[in-house]
Amino acid sequence: TNIILLGPPGAGKGTQARRMIDERGLVQLSTGDMLREAKASGNELGQIVAEVMARGELVTDEIVIGLIREKLGQGGKGFIFDGFPRTLAQADALQSLMAETDQRIDAVIEMQVDDAALIARITGRFTCGNCGEVYHDETRPTKVAGTCDACGSTDLRRRADDNEESLKTRLMEYYKKTSPLIGYYYAKGNLHTVDGLADIDVVAAAMSKVLDRLS
Ligand code: AP5
Ligand code: ZN
């Protein structure tokens, strides 16, 4: 099963993707994580994308399509695309890349969350630098302050683009360039919508229901 999680910054794509990896053995492909890894490694790509990401703008289609292309051979039981595609050009490229390897997108799940909630989520988010677990100051704090529940690491981090200024740009980019994908996938007949404002477990259950109906 190959699925796309579609939704604005802070909708909960990464949070839900991590649960599906554990529960269904799917492989998460997050272009945001790949780009942050490139940045952390300080390689040429990382240097090119760092400033663009910090501002909250999209990096070029060419760069992210290249990153995805490298990974498509390693699917296991299927992929969860998290934060990709983000433009119509990326969606078309994904379609062709999947076809080349005899794969297809089974479902696109749109996570709906209003802007006020997104701002609260993004400004309270922190993640584990070691295992990637995602937390929130209010809605999902660690059990022991300063220590990751999942792996015990004390390397908890905040993202450079998780401030109100960059978030404004990220939201603008989403509504201008990414939201047209809702119509694109609706027309293909594989769009599903979930209420992303609900509790994490409730959202997860709604997504499970979509996935169960596919198989
Ligand atoms: P990316 O890393 O993809 O960021 P994003 O889309 O802005 O999404 P986020 O990771 O911010 O949010 P999320 O939906 O995963 O939410 P999360 O689960 O963390 O992209 C970053 C940048 O990289 C882009 O701006 C761009 O520059 C570049 N980029 C990446 N992909 C690209 C592409 N394809 N093309 C071009 N450029 C690209 O949850 C957020 C918070 O809310 C957490 O604290 C969490 O604990 C909490 N939370 C989650 N669910 C709930 C819930 N149900 N109730 C309450 N709290 C919740
Ligand atoms: Zn951890």
C-alpha cells in the first residue's frame, strides 16, 4: 500500500506517519526529514536548501524529486509519502516514477486543520534528535522533562523554521502551491479526508479505517 499524507505544516503528517510505520510496516518518505538530514550533514545540497527552508519557502521540484527517486526501490510493504508531493509538478513526477517501477498510489489522505490550531502546534513542537519522536509542549509533553519517552535521549530540538514568521510563509506556500493537489487527487478518485483537529489517537483510527478499506 502506498499512501500520501497531504496537509498544511503542523497538520500531524509526521506524527501519524510514525504510527503507521510501527503498526503496518510501511516506509516513511519525508522530504522535509531528508532535507534536514542534508542540512545537518553540511553537504552541498544542505547548504543550498538551508536558507530556503528557514524562510519557509519550498525548495525546487528538481531537488526533492531527485531525493524521492533514490528511495523508490526500497519500499517493503509500501510507502507513506509525508510532505511530498507539494506541487503539481511533483505530483506528476511521482506518478511517472511509480509507474516506471510498477507501483501506484492507493490513497491520498488529506488532514484538515485550521490555521489557528496550526500556529499553536508549530510553536509548541519539539522533536527528539536521536529517534525523531515528535512532541508538543502542551498536547504531547515528554513524561520526564527533557528526556525522550521513546529512546531516553536528552537531545530534544526545535526546528529553525518553527517560528511565526516562517510559518506564515509556509502556510502561504501551502495554500498557493500544494492545496491544488486536493483537486488533482480528487479527480483521480483516491482522495480521503480526515479531521486533523481531533486527538492523535482519533486521527490515527480514522486513517486506519481508510487503509483497512483499501486491502
Ligand atoms: P516539512 O518537514 O515537510 O514540514 P511541514 O510540511 O511544514 O510539516 P511539519 O513537519 O511542520 O508538520 P507535520 O504535519 O508533520 O506535523 P507534526 O506531526 O510534526 O517541510 C519543511 C520544509 O522543507 C518546507 O518548508 C520546505 O522548505 C522543505 N520541503 C519539504 N518537502 C518539500 C517538497 N516536497 N517540496 C519543496 N520543499 C520541500 O505535528 C506538529 C505538532 O502538532 C507536533 O508538536 C505534534 O506533537 C502536534 N500534534 C500532531 N497531531 C496532533 C493532534 N491530533 N492533536 C494535537 N497535537 C497534535
Ligand atoms: Zn528519542
